[in-house]
Amino acid sequence: MEIVTVSGIINETNNIKTIKFKWAARPEPGQFVMVWIPEVDEVPMSLSYSGAEGGITVQDVGEATWALHGLKPGDKIGITGPLGNGFRLKGKEILAIGGGSGTAALALAVERAIAGGCNVRCALGARTSDELLFRKRFTDLGADMFIATDDGSDGHRGFVTQLAEKMLAMKNKKKPDLIIACGPEPMLKAIAEIAKNAGIECQCSLERYMKCGIGLCGSCQCGRYTVCGDGPVFTGEQLLGIDDFGKWKRDASGRKTGLS
């Protein structure tokens, strides 16, 4: 673990903040870190920034994330990582699909792909327009932006999976060589199935409850895989071969429970 200093806070939406910190590591897009909040907890977080500073983008959903939202520049946290595998970017046409705060896990991949000369289309989904994450950031990078909101306040009214199907059916757009995605697990299952039916390679970043971050405790088990040890990025083919995927997860006690 490395103790780092919080260098800045960005208010991304009403309930999502980015915490930047002084950190010299160079993660691969899609990797994560275990973040230790003194006297509170240690939790896994996708890396959303790297370079001169590291960064995690956090939605306030519980005790640990509430504590992260309360950090100020100069505060100290512990960082272990980078951990896990990342996205294996390939081809020249990439479709990045993000649902809610899961979009954070795609940020470094979108940056890397565009810097490497890829054409990137982003399909971002959220419950309402105020909760859309990284829309301006991805647009400023040069990505083509497509939006879905559950309430119809911006873009397509409905789920981002429906929007993705519409995008793949566009006659004036090249078929993507690769789809990358992160978001709620039922969304990822739908995306993996859409990609399979379209004959497109798909890679999904899976989110599960994690305790150790190195594949030992089994808390993040998904079928025969541990998300921290074998992932968090899996191919759609891998995931669709797992009975648990899109149906079950494990809670803090290790007990199987249904996905909401």
C-alpha cells in the first residue's frame, strides 16, 4: 500500500465526485485499485485518471463512499495497485458503452484509444441528464457522443442497451471492431448478448463486492472466476458462459443474493 495525498476534488454530478491524488503509477485502462480510507474501510475503485495525477470517480452509495466524498485536498488515503487486468484495445472502430457511474471504468480506455488513432463512439446512459458522467470529457477528446436517459431528459428515452442496438443498426456508420462496456451487471449481460448476435468482440468491466483485491477471499466470485483475480475485464464470451452472470452476486458475508 502507498499512502498518497489528495490533490483535488471534482464535482462531476450531484452524487459523483472525482478524487485526484499524487501518484506516479501508470495503470492500464480498466485496472482498479484498493482504496483505504483511514478508520473507515478499504474498497475497490476503478481508475478514471492517470498521468501527472491518479484519480478515482466515486458515487456516494454507502459509508465508505460517503467518507471519500468528505475528503479535502491535503487528506491522506492508501492506494494498493494497480490491480487486475485491463481492456485489450484493438481495431480502429470502438464503441464504448457506459451505464451510470460505471462510465468511470471506461475513461482511460477512451483516452488511450483516441490517442492511438481510433474512432470512438460513446453511448452513455443514466437515469436523468443531471447524472450523465464524463459527457464533456469524452466529447472534448473527440469521441462521437450518444446519450440515453431513463426519463427522456436527454437523448434516447430508455436504456443505453436499446440505444446501442440502434447504433449498431446505423447504415452510415462502420461496424465497430470492439465494444467495451461497464455498468450494472444486467446491462452488461444485455450488451454481451447484443455483441454476440452482431458478431462483434466485446469486453466488459465487471463490478462485484471485493475484500482482498488479489483473488484469495472469493467474495467477488462469479462462476469459476474471481473478478479481482481474473478480471475485472472479461470477454463477453467468458461472461455468457457463466450461469451466475446477470443473475447472482455475493454479499459481504459471501452469501449468494439476487441482482437488483
